[in-house]
Amino acid sequence: MVRNPFRRSLPALLVFLVLLVLSFGLMIPWLGFYWDDWPIVLASRLQGVGVFWDYYRLERPFSAWTYLVTIPFLGTQPLTWHIFTLLLRWLTVAGMWWCLKLVWPEHARQAVWAALLFAVYPVFTDQPVALAFSQHWICFGLYFLSLGLMLQSVRRRQGWLWLNGIALAASAVHMLTMEYIWGLELLRPLILWIVLADSYPSWKGRLRQWLRLWLPYLLVFSLALGWRLAFADDLAQANRPQLLSALLASPFTTSVQLLQVSLQDMVNNLVGAWYQTINPVDLELADLTVLASLALGVVTAGLTFWFLKCLDGGSPAAERATLPQDDKPDGWVRQALLVGLLGALLGPLPVWLIERQALVGLHSGRFALAGMFGLSILIVALLEWFTPRRIQKMALLAVLVGLAAGFHLRNAVTYYRSTLRQNDFYWQLYWRAPYILPNTAILSADELFPYVGRNPTAVTLNLLYPQPYGIRQVGYWFLELFHDIGPAVVSRLGRGRTFTPEFRTFSFRGSSLDSLVIYYKPGAGRCLWVLSPEDVDNPELPEITRQALPVSNLSRIQAQPAAGEYPPTDLFGREPAHGWCYYYQKAELARQQGDWQAIVQLGEQAENGGYRAGNGHERLVFIEAEARTGDWQAALQHSAEVFAADNDLAPRVCRLWERIAADAQIPPPQLPLLEKLRSELSCQAAP
């Protein structure tokens, strides 16, 4: 009776899925979009999926197909994409395991070990950037599909034409889609040579068969490489293979540079990635996230060890007899060390050729993604080489898997906190500005959110307010004062400067005189501050922000929303409960309209709800409303309280009373109290 191979594989496949869910899936319901996700969302919603041909035109022209296929079915909801990308990762792990079993059929145990490490290898930390990195897992999965079908044709000795036909197509598609996995194609001939050894002991016969099988893949690789290099000059600067031309111009110097980069990345990927899973600096036991991640790590390690014990105990006697029992490396270890080492080096090769590396940058872990295949094999081979003790090896492997699972949970929580911060910002901006006139730039001294970036933030603003479908010139843009404008230019923005940034299929055109200057630093009781020139005395503002204040044009803000379905809750979450920041933003909006009575009512509602300002700056709007509605005693008392809480706000309070005195007649009985306050504040001029 022939046993169903799928049924034999099912337990391992389920274990891979459970491991991935424990490592990456627990936070999925609370994760949103990040970094390159946002431009893709805006392009699909505002311009349609057909725009992706142009979207990737200067980078990866063929990449568009992945979104042309997926977005019409999956839409642009974060939850859907997080689940989808996790399933893609699972299929990729399954494909990697399948390939290893085909390469070394007598070493199924080591194949499972390597697949477990590959599933959670901690060098790649961008799994929560689900929409953008779905492409990477699609390409990785296609590579293993191609490799597996090729190996299957060798093992089965039948169906050669159709198996290799599909394999060649899968290889071509993944290479045309993106270059991240290209380096592993250089590993294909070595793997093929190893597999052919079982059927062709003679090296001459093996060489003929090896050439017959590999040459079609070499041809596909060469054509793809030639196609890529043909339009290298048209590529975005960051993706040009500059090291290739440098090798021709200065071979020795460039070779040393390549050696250094590869050595740095190799040490980081093989050792540093695991160190970060248990970095002592991060072990703050007062942090519930750390405690939860440690607990998850222990549980995952225990489950992994139990599974490995079951797997080992359930192996057929004939298979167990083939496993190494002494401390001498067998043929498998030598082959695995070679495949693992070359895979770890060849995988990141395309990245090094464009002078990038996994060691540098926030999202640089993606540059080690292809190397995870070889790294996982290499670690298992080293374990087999250094010790024959099976239990100790399984325990160490389980510990590594547990450490990685806990690390990935902590990493996902940091992304979740970025989602909270993004949602908080966009809802506060909407409360403060129910609608902003198009062609308005938002200026800030700093980037606003972790794991997002300046250009993604710029395009995300255009999802907050309605815009006509099909446009390329969007209505809003975010500009960071230091990097996007420059300190030397900021002080001259008041003379009028045209902003014309572009990003992929989006462009913006606006004047510096039609800008809004903001300050967003959550913490210390701060809300989002949409600033005006009157905020020049705010001691908490960076100097570059104060220089930009003269162009902050609050007339760009309209009190009435343009459409009822905005902000889209599937992107920015449901409207938060109305806490202090809600009342503050609505009070600032009412101040812009001169509705002082509304501000007083908002202050009373906040107080009745138990909400109070955590920052003296945010109390000033309510103090001004009290004064302008005739409650002078409360206004003076609250002014003294603000000064007592933060002496640095004295110039702001002085300026506030100067403005009030210039616009209103202060009752004579209140003048002594005002003079006393001014004396305490050391105000420079009489009202």
C-alpha cells in the first residue's frame, strides 16, 4: 500500500504554521500599514491598480503584476494583508523544506531543523510591513517552487519537460519581479550537482547531465540579468548595480570593499541577529511586553523541543541508522556546510552590488532575506559538526526558535505602537482640521512615526481627506524641515517658495505661504499642535520650527468636513474616545473662528469628564476664552497656575495678556491682579 506523502508531511506543515502564528500572528488584529505599504494603498485607492505599471517603472517594471493579481481580491484592509503575507511566508517555509528533502532524502530530520530556523530567523524584522513585503515572499516562494520542481524531475526521472518548463517559468517570474532572490540562482548548479551524485557516480556522466539540466536555467538567468542591466541607467539611483562598474574601474579596491561588506553582513546575519533576540538592554522585567515575549519564548521552545523529540522518536529505524552518531563530519555535513555558507554569501550578493548592506538602516534586514536560506542550513550543519549528542542539539535548536519567537513578538508590539501613534495623529489632525484646502504642505521639524518615513507620511495625508479619483497631483504633502527643505531655506520661507516634491506616481505643488506648521511629540501630556505665528514664544518648540512659524497659515483649515465617510476607519481605526486632546483640538478650531463661548463649553465638558491638560501650552486657549467671555478672575488664576507649573511659559502668558489687553477693556478691579501676575511673570511691557 502506497502511503500518501502529503499525509506524512502534514504534521510538519502544521508545526510550521503554528510556529509562524506564535511568532508573527498574535498581534495581527492590531497591526496597520507602515512604510511602503501606504503609497501602495493610496495608489490603488486614488489611481487604480493599473497605475502600478508606472509606479514601478523606474525600479522593477514587472513588479506590478503582484498587485494587479492580489489587490482586486484582497482590497486594502490591513488585517487581510497581514494574514495573506503570513500565509505566503508559511508556503515559502514549506517550499524550502520540500527542496531540502529532495536534496538530501536521507536527512529529513535536518531538513525540518533548517526549516524551523528559516521560519523565524530573526534577521528579517519587517514582517509587519505586510503589503509591501508580500512581493518578497511571493518571489521567495517562486524560487523554491522552481528549485523543487527541477529537483523533482531529477528524483522522479520522468515528467522532465513539464516539470522543468514550470520551473523555468517560475524562475523567470521571480527574477523579473525583483532582484532580492537572484543570488540564490547561483546556488542552483551546486545543489543540482549534489543531487545528481546519487544517480551518476561517475563525474563525466554527472557533468553531462548537469550541463543538460542547468544550461536552460543559466540561459534564463543570463537573459534576466541582461534585461536588468540594459536599463540600469534608467533605474532609481539607489538600485543601480554600481559595484559592477566599480569592479571594472578599480578591481582591487572594490574587491576589498566587497569583502569588508560581506564579512560585516555575514557576522551580523549569523551572530548579531541572534544576539538581538536576547539583548540584555531590552530585558526590562517591568515591561509587560518583555514578560509576555519571554513567556512566549519559553512556550515556543518547549513545544519545539517536544515536536523534535516526537520527530526523532518516530523516525524509521533505517533512517535513524543513517544519522551521524559520532563526532566525525559525514558527507551530509560537508555538503550542508558548503551549501549553507555559499547560500549565506550569494543570497545578499545583489544587495552588495548596489552598495547596500543588512547592517545599516532601519529596514535593512530585508537585505538579508535571501541569505536566510543558507544561514539556516549552515547553523544546522554546524550543530551536527560540533556535537553528536542529539538531545543537546534539539534543546539548543528549540532555544533558538523560542528566542526568535519572543523577539518577533516584541518587534510586532513596536509596530503596533506605531499604529497607535499614527491613528492618534490623524484623528487629532482631523478634529483640529475637519478639512484642509488642497495644495497645503504640512511642515514639521521631525518625522512623525516609527517605521513609516517621510514620503509615506506625505502620501498618507492624502487618504485623510477626499480627493478626485485618478489624479496624480495630490492635495497634501508632508515636508520635514531639516531634510526636505533645509535649515538655510526655512528662515526664508516667508518670502514665498514653491514646493514641487514627487514620489513615484504622486506629485505635489504648493506654496510655502499655504502651509501648516505642526509639532507632534506625544508624551509629557502633549497633543498635536497645529501652530501659528503667535507660538513663537513656546519654549518647547525646536528653533527650526519657530523659524517656520511665519508661514503657518491657519486659514487653510476649514471647519466643515468635505465628506462624511472620512477619515476611513479601515485605515485609521475607529474614532477614539473623546479625551483631553479632542477637547483641545476642538477648542483650537473654535479659537480660529473666534467662538470663545464654545471654547468655554469645551473646557467645562473636559473638566466634567475628568480630563485636564498635561501641558501648560494647551491651557492657554481656554484661559483666553475665559478672559474674552468676561471670567477675568478664572483667567488670571489659571494663568498663575500655568506659570507655577512651568516657569518657562512666562513669555507665552505675557504675550497672551498683551493680546487680550489690546483687544478688550479689562475691568478696573482686575487690573491690580493683572499687575501682580505680570510682576511675577517678569513681563517686559505694560498691557
